[in-house]
Amino acid sequence: MCIIFFKFDPRPASKNAYRLILAANRDEVYSRPSKAADFWGNGSEILSGLDLEEGKEGGSWLGISKRGKLAALTNYMDARPNPDAQGRGFLVSNFLTENMDSHSYLRKVSSESHLYNGFNLLTAEFRPKEDTVCYYGNKGNSEPISLKPAGIYGLSNSLLETPWKKLQRGKQDFTSTVNRNLPTDSLVQELLHILNNEEPNTPDLVQESQREGFNDSMLRAYSAVCVRYPGYGTRTNTVILIDADGNVTFTERTMVDCDVSQWSTRSFHFKLQD
């Protein structure tokens, strides 16, 4: 389970507004080995967390490059994934390293989508003259789509904008927060607060339409923006801001030693390359 809320506005009305505001949770088995967000790649130009699971090393769930490329992944809710499928995290890492535009990359991914378990993938480019955000989910339409600017979107473990109650509740809180024109530090803290809302949103008949293989206690836990279930749940919060001048603030709050009471927070600041 994962969740992403984002506002994409390539031409913000004021200098204090943002071209991108993104807030995301990574939900995963607590014991799965991972590396916290840091720079990597040629010239240390890519910033992301990395999966260290055997056979999946180097995959990621969310990352951004100094060249303005961004990718984010959520899995499609499925209790019985194919254990022999390719690692979905490479869909993020490959986009960040390959020299392909967002839409072309997703078209390539769509032609190979049968090799993966269910996923949703966002790819984006933030350039001096044009910003682009695209989406593809291999359980939905066969073609990727380009998202309309100045929109607020939500993505969890079904297709983009599927009206799960947790998505609607989180998106409502996200929208209210980003419309308050808060200073950067306050905005980050408010978004982290939204991401850590553990209140269940049940019953949810839309989410339950994908319930095969999940028991009632799992569904209740998974219905919250911040998931808490024995040995599994939200272990990383990420907030990414890109302002009108291309300045990036990347804040990651991540669980330490599989302990829900121990967290480490780190922020990165850099300017996109022209």
C-alpha cells in the first residue's frame, strides 16, 4: 500500500507558489531492507531511496533528478502477486537514468506491462520552458495519459483518482493545506501531519471491491492514510516542493530499525539544472 497527493502547476501565479507540491507515503514490510534517500548516479544527480531486497536492489518508489526528472510508483492492491514478476521499483530507477521523455517512457513501459505485477507509475519533467506529468497504470487503459496542469491529484493502490475514502479524505486535507500559502517549513510540516493520519476510513465499498485475499483487519488498517498493521505499514513520508525558480526541497521522514516510535528526518535543497 502507498499513497501520493500532488498539485501540478507549471505556471504558478506568484513567486511564492510552487510548480509541484507532492506528499507521499511508502507502505512496506518493516523488515524489508532499504536505503534512505540520498544522491546517487553519475555526478550524484539522482535523489531517491533505494530498495535493497535481494534481486530488487537498486529499485525505488520515488525519486527526482537535478535535470528535472521525477518518477513515483504505487502498487495495485493484490493479495496474490506473481513472485516471479520483474521488480516494479526498476520502473522508477530506469526512468531517472534513461534519456527518454515521460510519455515515450510510459509507452515503452506499457508494451512490457505484462512482465510486472499491478502498478501505477507517474513520470514527470520539470524544464525551464515546459513541465509535464504523465501517468500509466497497467490495470487500466493501455495508453499513458498526460495530466492537465493546475490540477490536484491523488493516487493510492488502485487507478489514478479511484475514489477510495482514504484518498478522498487525504486529498481534501492536502487541498486545504496547499491553498493556505504557508511558508515552506510550515507547509512541509503540515503535509507530514496529513501523511501520518492513522484514522481508518471504513467501510469503503470501492476499496473493498479489491479485497480478495485480505481479511477485515487488514482492510481496516489499509483504509487509513497512514497504515499500521503488525510488521507492515507506512515507513517513509516524503514531501517534494519545486518553486517557480526551480528550487527543490525534498524532505524524507523514515522509520528507524523497524520501530514505529523511532524516525529520522532529512531534507535536501538544490536547484534544477537548465
